[in-house]
Amino acid sequence: MTKGAPDTPSTLDALPLPTSERMLRGIRTAVSEIDVTGRPDLRHLAAILDIVVSNLIVREDTAPYGPIYADIAALVKARAADAEGVSTELKARAAALEMHLPNGLSFDAIQRWINEGLGCLNDLARATPDATAPASREFLAKAEAIEAAFYAASLRPIVNPAPPAEAAPITKNGFEAYLLEKFPGR
């Protein structure tokens, strides 16, 4: 194994198997090359496959979800501690939330953590006795913004990698120069 951080280019370039993202991009490329001319059924199927694979590619990048979860946990804990009328059970759920996601979680695991936090936020919103009070309006606006940020992160557009540069055409003179350089004196 190469020494160094697991995400350094020297170790990523030497992976024995393609990454999940690379395989998903390969599937997406293959689907886009299916000839759907005159076949609305295949066009529809190819479009659905592209949407599904595109969403799976977006889920491979879990970096945006850590700060969103931290915002959820901080808001839940602050509101549960300060608001009146919050049940003991909801206060316990809020106290049980970790402040940060553990490293290395899959999207599915992150979604479960965020779902628990959003559930607490929703329960706190329902327990808000006066939604017109300034503190309540501020809490509800923050809760709505955090939830919107989660869905926005899940709907990020896919950035397609740049296509490989086209190789220069092989010419007789170019090939001879290559051979002379590669095998000098022959």
C-alpha cells in the first residue's frame, strides 16, 4: 500500500478497481449512446436510467451533508433547550443527536442521521405555540432553510469530466520521427 493520505492522487491513481463513480459514469455514457431513434419506449427508458444514475453519481459526493447535519443538530439542540413547551421525550431526542456526522458514512447512513435531525426539527416546529413571535419566526425560517439546503444538495447537477483531448493524427513524418527517437541508430 502506498504511504500517505488515502485521498492523495498517488494512491487514487493506483486503485485496482474502478471507483463506483467511474462505473456509474460509464453506465451513463453507455445509456446515452443507445440508438433511440424512432423508439419512444427506449427514449423514455434511457431518460429514466440517466436520471437514476445521475442521482447515484451525486450521492457519491457526501461532503455537502456534513455541514447540513451540523446545522440541523445545532438548531435542534438550541431550540429544545430554549423553547417552552418542549416535551421531555423531544428534549431527550435532541440531546441524543451528535453534533457532527462520523467520517466515512455512506449516503444512505447520512440520510438516516439527517432524517432523525429533520424529524426533531419538525416536531419542534409543531410544538411552537406562537409562530408569530420573533424567536419562533427565526427558528422556523432557519429550519426551512436547512431543510431546503438538504434537498438542494441532493439535487446538485452533475459536472461531467472534460472529454479527453483528441490525439494528433498520425502522419508518415511524425511516425518516422517517433521511431527514430524511440530507436536511435537503427
